[in-house]
Amino acid sequence: MLDLAIVILNWNGEALLERYLPSVIEYSQGARIYVADNASTDGSVAFLKNNYPDVGVIQNKTNAGFAGGYNEALKHIDAEVYCLLNSDVEVTPDWLLPIMELFQLKPEVSIIQPKILDLLRPEYFEYAGAAGGFLDSLGYPFCRGRIFQALEKDKGQYNDTTEIFWATGACMFIRKKVFDDLGGFDEDYFAHQEEVDLCWRAQNKGYKVYYVGTSQILHLGGSTLSNMNPKKTYLNFRNSLFSITKNLPRRKALLIIVTRLLLDGIAALRFILQGKMNHCLAVLRAHLSYYRQFRKMYRKREKADFVEKYYRTKSIVWSHYVYRVRSFNNLVKD
């Protein structure tokens, strides 16, 4: 097997480590396991040193979020493949085998994610990643098995191995040389959708992203920020605009950005009608932050061939909210 390092990013997650780390240790024979601690103020580090002395601990000096935390920690780990794993994940027997086999069989495959099921409802896919990520033509992310808040039951419909557009940060396998070539995650994202940006940049450079349905994990989700947290709304709206600015041809990017800003305004009005004023303000803050950083993001555009067909369907918003499409397999493929 290729040299694999499993790296779990932690911030004040002592209870999560106590609950979920044992399964990672039990079912990950042959892999080295590390916890990258993002300047926790709880007893996480002491807990690890007292109970799991064989688990490597990397202590970041500050909490730089998901993106900065992993970028800093991975500087100290040498391996052929990294597995970036959330602290609220329970893994299953033999979960590593089909993924590592695919890396060995297909050198062009650079990033892989397994099937992500809901820990609390294992018969359903989990929000963060489900059965692999895609985009619509306006850059909205969605997954096989999850469209917005609609989660599908796992009936074996996604037990395949197939190319996807983006892999979830909840459990992402990536070759070290690819991570280094891409310069890691964009730390200006802090958290949320930095994995979409990373995979988009990877494909602009010719790397392949895959999903392996014969490997599965169970994810609790929402342990850092729940889907109903206004800060998550802020990060998702802003960071999605960042990715479009960085990863599409200039003319196409500008047209989509104008459209997205208008649609975001409609989303903000919808939040008001739902009585979610904090989420409406989060959208406004996201736009203001985007305007302030537009030039910075524009300068990050890389000199690479942009992926021409980056999307799976024209409008996931229209399909879901107008045509009431709830499952990936019922989407019109454009």
C-alpha cells in the first residue's frame, strides 16, 4: 500500500476525539495517524498524549480555520497520500482498501472521497459530501445524494467508482505531490468550500477527482458550524464567489458573478420572509467582504487551462425549487 497519513484537524474537540478516534485507529492498519490541533483551549492535546501516545500530535500556534490549519500541519508530515479526516467521523472495516487500490491502479487519479453516510441516520447520505460533489453552471455546489437540504436514502444507487467534480473536506484523500503543486488550500477561505476551490484548481491543471462507493464512512456533521449558523451562511456565499472569480475564464466569470449577486439578493429576501434576519445580514456581509477582496482573488487566477465543462446541470436552483427535483439521478444532464 502507498504510504498513507491520516490527518485529523481538531479544535476544542476532546469529546469528539474520545468518541470517534478509536474506530480510525482500529480500522486503519498500515496508516500513520496524526491529530493537527488548531490551538485548542480544552484538554484535547493532554487527552491524546495520555491515551493515544502512538498518535502523532501537531500543535498549530493559532486557529487558522480548516484551510490554514491543514496547510500548516501538512508541512510537518511526509507521506505519499494524505487523508484529511474530520474529527466527527466513524470509519468502517476495510474503508481504506478500495481507495488505496484506485490510487495504485490509476496514477492520473489525484483526489478521492468515499461514500459519506449520516452517523445519526445511517440509511441516509450525509450533507457534507454524500456520494461526490458537482457544480451547476452558476457555480452552486451539490452532491449525488444531496441537493440543498434534500438527502437521499442510500439504496446502493451510488456504489460505483466514478469521476466527480469536487471531494468533501470531511474525508478527502489527496496525493502529497498534488497538494504541494496546488499550494494547498486557499487560506482566505478560512473554512467552507475551500475543498471545492482546491478540486477546481486541480482539474484546471489536469488532475482527476474520483468517488469510491465501495468505501464508506459515517459523519456526524455540524460539529463546528451547523447548517443553520449565520457564520456558515456568510462563508458559503462569500467563498463560492471567490471560487468562480478564480477558476473560470474572465468573461464567463464576470457574467456568472453578476447573476449570482442578483440571486443571492433573492436568497436574502427569502431569509427575511422566513424570519431569519441573521442569515440575511450574513449574505450582505458576504457580499461586502467579496467586494473588498475582489482584486486579491482576481490576482490569484492561475495560468492554466480552465475546465470548459465544469458543471453537471444548468441550474440546480431552478431544478430543485421550481421542478422539485430531490435526487441527483433525476436531474437533467447538460
